[in-house]
Amino acid sequence: MIIPKLHYKSQGNMPEEQLGNIQKACTSGIELVQLDFNSSSEKQYLKLVKEVRALTAHYQTRLILTDNYKVAREVKADGVFFEFIEKDVLQTARNHIYTWQIIGAKATNLLECEQLIEANIDYINLTPFETADKTEEPKSLGKMGYQLITEALETQTPVLGSVGIQEAAVKDILEAGVSGVILSEEITADFNRIKIYNQLLGASATDEQRHTF
């Protein structure tokens, strides 16, 4: 399966807010939504996931769940993304989900990328591109950091950037060998930016192959 070049990592403190933002993203042409919502209630979370699954299915938008691979299988989401993952958990998840479901994971340096590739991950979120606080860990990778890592990897596994990626930075990111971006605040602030980012990334729904369940 081709990994879309633009992912929307959903935002919203309440399920209704999440659902509203995801609907706006879908109607604005997003190719893939990563549902990112923590709920103290398993029932509330499952209800939201099922509503989001119905919504994304209607718009033929791919859906990735954050961390919860068991629910990803239950609702037949397109896959799961892990913010923090260990090799044994990754293998457990791979054994549990359907063979057509994909797994993505976050990395902050070359070593973590290499470990994920060795574990046959489907795509990597290499982060952060740029943080507001320069003293934060992990520190910003920037164009040079991305380029050094992608050149060292020499992999066919898609590497996507995230955090602090404004429209003006897309050209640099692509030149650095990164194949796409995962955005949240940048899109939530103005869903019309989805079209702009798609154009900058050279992403088009008509160019991508879809799969059916």
C-alpha cells in the first residue's frame, strides 16, 4: 500500500471536537487521518473510534489509530501508529492485526530509525523538524538532520517529518529525502491548508492506489 504524503494527526479535548475536526479534514481532502485521543473511558474511546471509522469510510479516507492495535483490528482501521514502541510489542501487534493493516512508529534519531526498519515497520515519523524551545529534548533535526539520516538509511521505507513544519519548509523537507509530513496544529488552524500542503508535496488522491477490505 502506498503511504499518503500528508497525514492529519487529529486534535480535540472532547470526542465531539475530535469528530468535528476530522470531518473538516475529510471534506477538505485529507488522505489519511491519525486518530489521537486519550480517554479515561474505554467505552467513550471505542464509541469515538467507531464514529470516526464510519466517517472516514464515507469519505474514503484512511484511518490510523494511535497505539491501540487491538481496537484497530476490531474496527478494521487501516493501521496503527506507535508513539513509543519496543520490539516485542511491535511483534505482538503485527501478529494481532490483519496482514493488510500497516504499522507506523516515531523515531528521533538514526539509531531508532534503523531499529524500526530492522523490525519491518511500514513507515517512520522522524521528529521533530523544529521545536519552539531550542533546549527541548529531542532537539530539532532541521533540513540537515533529516538529510543526514535519510542518506544514511538508504531505505525504501517511507520517512515522514513532523512538528514545526510550516508551508515554507516543505520544499526543504522533500529535498532532504523525506517523503511526506504528519501535521496537527497546522491543519486544525485552517483546514484549507490541506489543499496547499497537498500541492506542495505533490500529493493527489488520483495518483494513489486504494485498497479495499
